[in-house]
Amino acid sequence: MLARFLQQRFAHGWQLYGWLGMHPLRFQIGARRSSAGVPLNKVSEQADLYYTDVLVAYRDILRRQRREREMIHIVEESCLPGQAGAVSEAYWTRRSHGGPPGASRRLWPEGRWEYPWVVAHLGVEPGMRVLDVGAENSFLPIYLASLGCDVLAVDAWFGSYGEYFTAQVLDRCMDGTFEITVTGPEGRAGRVRWQYQDATALTLPDESFDRVVCISVIEHIPDDRAAIREMARVLRPGGLLALTTPCGPVYQQPGDQPHHKDETGRWTGDLDRVYSAEALHERLVGPSGLAPVDAPAWDRADWGRLNRLQMVGEYHDYATAAVFLTRLPDK
């Protein structure tokens, strides 16, 4: 595929191409009505960013990420005695995915749809408890905390970044939990706590979160059915679970091993699972025991026009699906 070749050969130029092609000003010019009435359970489309509520979320995410450092205060009491300085130094010099030091991951091409689409429809309110499964170095926990939420960001911490964050930050904190407070531009304050959790066996109480999010992670988890059951278990009645994942016309899993270290100590491998509409129902919706918030439209994607489903800068042969599920209130 030409796009994949260009991305691999001219990585920095490809990133610039994606950034320019997905700049908010492009969508501001043709912005239209809100996405009210549009199915939340759908496959990505560039046109979704023309909806005013989604575009507002997109711009707000970028705006707050630019102010990331000034919004954050490290809670020194979460650090082991004498370790606060080392934790602060490690946190503000961390790097991932080629980004600048001390910053959360910048939005990748798919993320320019996933984050705004989820944020625009998550319906968070100050004081809500939110679980982010597979958070790694995502900006989403910080963003939600800047809106006044109490966020628990969990991960299995695989890969070189996971190793660094575990050794340099989590291992220097009380009970392996690192905490920050986040104050948004409007003065609302929330917090983020990071810790280790196995997504298939969460050590968290039943029905303890108002919202659960999982952005582009479920496809990497070997037992995805167990993971979605655990996310459903900790969701409160009336709560909302929102996840995103690669989606294509047919189900595929080209990798035979999850991300792991080989005999040389190098991180390698991945399942690279891509769901079809049928697989989303069979592997995620069904096992969760939750109800879709609306009639899923994943099977209505026009795969013959993949370039309209992908964001500028994507180079895969699939797009992204959003899955919104709810635990119906007890009768």
C-alpha cells in the first residue's frame, strides 16, 4: 500500500501531512449541526468532525493539551518517603511515541476521531468516577480530570514506556499508585491516579465507576471477552462504557502473540486484532452483558470508500469503530 510505504519512508513528513489534513480550521469552515440523532455505535468518518459538538470537543482537547503542564500538580503524599523529587523528575522527563519530554501522547491519526467522538458523547460531569483501561501515556485521563472528574488510569505497562513508568514512577509511590491533581482553565479540579491492573482481572469493586473508557486497547488483549466482562462489572447502573477499536469488513488477527519481550530483551509482537461488525457483537457486546446505547451502525460502513472512513494520515487497511454500552438501572 502506497500510504504505508510513505509513512515508513517519510515518517516526519507523514506526521505533518496528517496534522495539516486534520487541523480544526479545516472542519470549522464547513461545521454543521450537532451529532444528535447520529448513532454513537458507528465506524469512524472524517465527516464526523464537521458536527459542531464533536468539533468543539476536538478543539478543547487540543487546547487543554497545550496547557497540560500548567494544569498539573503532583501529589507528593502519593510518593514514598524521600522519593517525591525523583518521581517529579521522572514524570516531567518521560517520553513516548516520539513526543516531547514531559508530555502525554499527542493525538495520532485515529485518535483525532476517537478522542473527540468519545468525549463529545461521554456525558461526564464534575465529581464522576471514571476508569480508563489501558491508559498508558494518554492525555484522556488528564483531560477528564480537568473537567472535574476523579479518574483511575490503569494499564499492564507493557513496552519500553511501561517499563520506564513502572520503575521510575509507580515503584516509587505508595501502594504503586501515582497521583496528580488537575485544575482546568475554568477552575474545575479533578485528579488522576495511575496504577497497575490486569484488564482481565481488575482488583476493583463491583459497580464503582460512572464511566469506563478504553481507547484502542481491547484489540491488544488476548482474552478480550474477559476484559469487557471486567469493565462491565465495575460499571454502575446507568453508567456508560465507551471503547474504540480497529474495525474492518472481516475479522482478522494477524499476530499470534501479544506484546512481549523476546530472548534478546526486545519488545516485539502484537495481536493486531481487527474486528468486524459481527465480531464486535460476538466478542464484546454479547459477553459484556451490557446494552448498546443505540442500534449499532457498524455494518453500514462503506468499505469501498475507506479514505472517507479514515482520518488523514492513517495508513492501515481498516478504520475505527466506537462501542457505547450502558448498564441499565436496576428495576
